[in-house]
Amino acid sequence: MQVFSIRDIENLTGIKAHTIRIWEQRYQLMRPTRKPGNHRIYDNEDLKFLLRISALYHRGHKISRIAQSSAEELSKLILEAQATDGSYLVYINQLLDSAMDFDTVKFEKIIDASLEQYGFVRSIQYVLFPLLIKIGLLWLTNHVVPAQEHFASNIIMKRISVAIENLRTNQYNDEPHVVLFTPLNEFHELPILMMHYLLKERGIKSIYFGSNVSIESLQAYCSKYSVSHFYTHVITHLQKQEPEEFVAEMSAMFPQQQIIISGITMQSIQRDFVNVHLISGELYMQSFMDYILKVALL
């Protein structure tokens, strides 16, 4: 059985641990198991139940009413409720609930609702990417199996790929020419796939190499084509090379190109490199496009 601490529940639902404790005492919402030392532990069903409560609570429903509702009534309220501004967390939690159950139909419907309300780019940036970060956290702490991460990411990748195909633009600016890739041992390609969409949408030429790409492959391409920028996003720790060593090698191998890097693994880099632009923070997609568009307009 997978178990969660109350802090895990807080991080995943967006409901403060103190609030959860009060709800348990006042409304008898659930009775978590107690570990030695009287610490609460929760199982998968507890998490899914609290995700559903969170979906309603963050939409403005009163907890007193939620507590009196049956499971069927909760499901009906969630289906009937209309998302309001600032309700990204509602969609994230509903998607997480669906991913844990491998419920494809429900997962797709929630994505459709988010797309209808927020549009494609905002849904990716504020709903779907944060969802994958939460699933990744669960996976790293052994609370979900890798299959659940693959389930969610594959559906999202298909959505982005279809959106890229539907753009169908052949009009490109002369500069810049961006190569998108992830390095060896990095298989999370959703961030660079989304950048591919944004660049194509703006008429900026980008070549998509995908994940797990060697520096030799990049060199082979550059020997035949003019490249102005490389972009990579690194989430996992590189197995045979420290992040700073990878950046130093890229900088030395491609002195004529600008190298743009983002991702949690790269935030630890301390050295400055003349031709490396490090993007940090949750809004890295916007930061990336601001930088590229500035270059394109020079």
C-alpha cells in the first residue's frame, strides 16, 4: 500500500496541513492511520478523496456542505461546477486524480475543459506542466509507479504534437535558427516540444531533435547547417556527467552559438559562460520566448 504523510497531502492538494487536521476533527472527513508517535498517514484512497474535496473547496464550495455529501454527490458537484479564474489548481488536482486511476476518458475531458477556458499555451504552462511536476514528485518518493507518469505525459505529448502539426507554417524568419534537444540520459522532452510549438507559432525556425541526444549528433548537424541557438531543458540528473561539466562542454564545442538552458537540474550551475543563457523560475517558457524574440528583432 502506498502511504502519504500529511505534508505530502498538503503539497499535492494545496490544502494546508493545519486545515486538514481541523476538518478531520470537526467534520470527521476521514480517519487516517496513525504511526508510532501519533503521526497521520494516508493511503491512495485518502489522497483521491482529498483531491476531490480540494477541487470543490478551491472553487468556493463550503467545507460544511462538502462534508455532508456522499461520494456520488461529490462526483456530481465536481462535474457540474464551472471553473473560475485562478482555478488552475482545480484542474491539476482533477488530472492527478484521473492519472492515478489511469482514467483516459476523464483525463481527456479535463484537458478539454482547461483548453476551452485558458487556451492552449496557458493550459500547458499553468495546468499540464505543474501536473507533471506533481506526478514526478510522487514518482521520486515512490508514491506512484512510472507507468502513471508515462500515462499522463504521453497524452499531453500527443496534444502538443497535434497542435504543432496544425500550425502548418512554412514562413520562417532568417534568424534565429534554434535546435531543440535534451542531452544523453534525459528523456523528459515535453518542455522542448512545447518550445517547438511556440517557435513555430511565431515563425521562428526550429529543428526538433527530441530526447537523449549526443553532442556528436549536434556537431554533425552544425557541420552542414547554420545554427544560431541551442535550447535544452534538463530535469533528471545526468548519469555520467555533472550538469556544469555538460554546460562547459557545450560552450566549448559550440563557441559561435548561443546555448539556452533551463530545468531544475541546471539551477545549481555557478560558473558563468560567455555563450550560455540560463533560464530559471517557473515561467521559463515566457522567459525563453522573450529572449528569442528579442534576438529575432535585433
